Amino acid sequence: MTTKKRDIEQLVLGLLKEKAELSVRAVAEAAGMSKLDEGDRKAIRRVLTALIKRGLLEARGAARARVYISLTPAQGKTNKRHPSLDPFNDIPLSQESESLLNYVSQSLQARIPVGYNQDFLRSAYEPNQNFYFTSSQRAELLKTGTPEIKSRPAGTYARAILNRLLIDLSWNSSRLEGNTYSLLETKRLIEFGESAAGKDAAEAQMILNHKRAIEYIIESTTEEKITVHEVCSIHALLSENLLGDPSATGRIRQIAVGIGGTNYMPLENPHVLNECFQLFIEKLNLIQDPFEQSFFALVQLSYLQAFEDVNKRTARLVANIPLIKKNLRPLSFINIDQEAYVKSLLGIYEKNDVSLFRDLYCWGYKRSAQRYSAIQQAMGEPNLLKLKYRSAIQDIIHNIITEKVAGPQVVHRVKSLMEAKRIPEVDSVELFEIIETEIVSLHDGNIARFKIRPSEFQEWKSLQ
């Protein structure tokens, strides 16, 4: 949107807070256009037409008698939401979002069928020139998301809260897909491998797939860019054993798909779909602000529907990559209502309007950041050497348990495993102490960190 169009739009929305209706001439006078030439008249009409398409205005009358009426609550009136808007509860919504919510809350028959709009990706968003968030919103998100720790290698913060993140993000992302596992059931599944009684096996698979995909993302944080391979790998991990066609996991779809509850029809042409996916990756990597990058991934990947299924789950995890790379607090979708999430997506699908999803993102991110701030304070500062050799520590302790190394041989075996991994001498003494401490601290509640089953742990424990 040009500066002139943006100024006229803001003027119109401001005037309609005070007036019941507007004409083109009234807008021109308020803008200080003393002589309304045809160019000014067309510019104003283009803005008014765009606002009508977004559901913010309604035109009444014809020719010179035409006026424009606001479809949003007038200023000074009680802003009571319709009961169908309850899923948003205390989430503060902009006037633009309120209007969009009114539109997507209509029946399916009342909304206009639409197809994939390539311009929404190709020309409507240019990295670092266009922004979904205002500068003040970006500054507030950065302030909210920056943890109280010093600058460290990519992924340090996410590793420090990994156990909690695995549970929170796996549960909330699965819950948004209708998964009925509770938070406690998810915790037991992730930590002990115990499926909840009476639940569908596909629900456990969905949660465990999230766990593996999140671990993959954290292990990939040192990569400079987000690649096609990484996004497809995340989809493959999330969709494992959940698609009818196993070859569809991690592969750009070759078939048409539909989405229930919306009039939006995604792209059908596989060639164009692949081209748009490549462009999405290209633009994603050009975006400098991590929150813009995160939200762009969430919006565009959900809208593109690049895979046969599991698109929204993939988008939610990919949206966390920029945050994890920059050591910002992750977005785990805590307290976000499923219906609110779906309606926000409908605004993207059917109107290419991000306003409702943006308000939901900002509110949801603040809730997530508060959760991880409290967890970090309780945990204290992470041990950097422990973070550096996290994989080596996991492998060594896993081997000690699964090999059933008896008490008297544990020290010797730990040292031999460390030698095999060629741990630098400068780190070996302190690392050995860390591994010893971890082994001494093992119990039924923390063995999942080392991919050990309870039965394996009990067998090893009996030999000590």
C-alpha cells in the first residue's frame, strides 16, 4: 500500500469513529484537498472500495448520492460482541479485526468463494519493505520475548527449557487439531512413553511426532538459513504414520485438497504450487525481523497448503524457528482457543487479511513468554558446557543404561565413551563431572531425557 493510500485509509477510519456516514467529498475536505480533481477522487474511491472488500464499510446510494457506512461499532457505543465471538475472550482486537471477525462468523453460504491469490505472496509482501507488524508491535514483541540471559549460540535458550517446550508445544499444537489428550497425559506420553487409556492411537502418534519435530528443529539451529529440506523434514516428522500415502510425508503435494469450513480453494497446479513454495522459502530467509519472519511463516505456509495434510502443524513449528535461532522465547500457543485460531485463519484464507491472526499472535506470544520467563527464573542460568555437549551426554548416559553397566565399571565405561567421542582435553574433566552428576541424579521422572524406558532403567538400577 502506498503512503497516500495508507493516509487516506487512516483518515476514513478515523472519520467514521465520529460520523455515521461519509461521502467522497467529505473525505477530500477532511484531507485538505481544496480542489477535488479526478485523480484525487479515484484515489479516495480505491481506498473506499478496498475497505468495502475487507468488510469494514458498506456503500449506499448511487452516483453523487453515494455514502459509505461503517460496519464496525460506532465510537461511544457499548462494544458488545456477539456470542459467537466468545472464543476470543479478553483478547484485545483492533477495529479492523472486529470487522473481519464479523465476516468470518457468518454462515458458509453468506461468504464469497475464493481461490489461492498468488499476489498475496508475490507482490503484497516484500521483505523488509512491507510489514505485518507495526514498528511499535515489533519492539514490544522483542521486549517481551528477550530472556534474561546473555547473548549465546543459536538455540541455547530453547535447549535450556527443552523439557517444558516439548510438552507445551506438542500439546497445544495437537490440541488445536482436535487432539483430546490432556496436558498431564501428554507429559506422561512424552516422558515415559505411556499412552492414555481409551485414546485413539493416532492421537499419541500426533503428539510424539511433534516431540521429534521440535527436537529436530533445535538440533538444526546452527544452520544459517531455513531450507526447503528443513521444512519438508519437519512435515515428514509431523506426519509420520498419519497419512494414507506414506510417500506424501515431506513431499509437496501432487493432488488437489479442500479445507472444511471455508470457501477457500488452495492451488491445484503442482508446478505453480512448487514455484510458490520455493518463493515462500526465498522471501522467508530475506526477512530480518524474527517476529515478522515467524508470522510470515505462520500465515503464508498455512495459506499455501503445500502438503496433502498436516499443513497448520508444520506452519506452527516453522514459525518457531526464527525465535529459537535468535534465542527468543518460543511461541507454544498456550491458552489459544481452537475456534479463535480457526476463525483467524479464515480471515487469511478468504480475505487475505492478517489483522485478526496478528492480534491473536501478539496475545498468544505474550502468554507463552510469561510462561517461559517463570520457568527460566526457577531454573537459573544454564551450564554452557552442558549445552555444548548435550548430545554427547545423552548418548553416553543412554549407553551406560542400555548396556547394563554395573556400578564398579561405570566410571571406566564413561571415560572410554568420552574418548571415543574425542572430547577435547580442556573440557574433559568438567564434562566427566557433569556426566557423573547426571548419572547419580537419575530417577524414574527424568530418564526420558536420555531416551531410556522405565524397564531399562530398573534393570540397570538393580546392578548398582
